[in-house]
Amino acid sequence: MADWTRRQFVAAGGGIIAGIGLGGLYAATGRPARGGPMLRPPGALPEEEFLAACIRCGQCVQACPYDVLHLADLDEGLAAGTPYFVPSENPCNLCRDHNSLRCIDACPTSALSPVEFEDIDIGEAHICKGKCLAYNGTICRACWHACPFPDDALYFDDLLRVHVNTDHCIGCGLCEHACPTDPKAVTITPRGALVSPGAGRGKQSRRGGQGRGAGGEGEP
């Protein structure tokens, strides 16, 4: 904050006021974002609650030490001004060089709330077998090496083909970013696209009691 100019401070203040208005409008109308669910920072509330709680201040974007986060454009409707990231360009590095998740530390509302590392639930990885090198005769462990939970979130079968365990995948996108194929054989589906409206927060809401464990493979 000390490095901001007066003009930046005024502009940010205007953005916060506009963001509060957009959040209130979402809470009142319940209309979804135009482009659908996005990959949110760690600790984000479920999508509907997140859109209502986020005041579009941009502090999480400024606090991110890896320049991962972006603010949604105006053409995203009521999601405009909210933070998201694109893992193929820059995944969430989980602030592994820091003592805490900086985006959560910077958030002035409950839109981003403290969460244990293993309970982060941004989304889940899906593998397209038709594109994945490991399913097509080439040994590749790029996604496994990048994964913060190797052998738990990503594991190999006896034929050295990679699989996703959705009970441990947190959706950080490190695997998607590391995938060498073009287009990517592994992609992250945002949690907001996996959780039905009105479901509770966290992994239990989309995994508990569903027996989903091993999974995440896409169509061939």
C-alpha cells in the first residue's frame, strides 16, 4: 500500500465500490458469470458465495508473488473484476517459497479464507487418454514430477499410465502446465463446474460419500 500513488489508491477505491455493487447484485439476482466457472485462488468460497463475497479489490492479484492471478474482464458479466488463473500459462505455485498463501493473507473479506494445504480445492485434473503420451507408447512423467502430491493425486498403473486420484488432487494446475503435449493432455476443471449449486464447501461436498477416489480420466 505504501508504494501506491494517490491516483492508484483512488482508482482502487472506486474498483472496490464497484466490486461491492457487483457482489451485491449477484447476491440479489443469483445470475451466473457469463463465461462460467473459473479457476479461483486457494481458499475461495464456492463459486456462488465467492461472487457475492468478493469486492473486486485486486489485492490478491497484487499479493501473488508469482504473477499467477488475473482479474476477469468486463465481458465476464458479474464475474468481472474477480481473480482467476490459467494453469497452461501460469499455474498456482501454492506459495511454496513462502510461509503462507499470500492471496488469502491479502483478502479483506471471506471470499478467500484460510485453508490447510491438503484441503485446497481449486478443481481437479482430467486426463485425455488420446493425447497423453503415457497412454500412447511414450514414457512421460512430466505431470507426476510437477504434482505437489505425487503418488497420491497422480499415480501410475502397471503399464506406466498416469491416473488421477480426485480425493487428493487440489487443482493447482502444476500438472497441466508441465504437460508437454499441445493441446494439453491434462486439464483442470474448476471446482465450480464440479459442485452442484447449493452444495457445501470443500472436498467433502463433491467427494464425500460418492466413492469417486480414483478417476479424472477424460475421453479417449
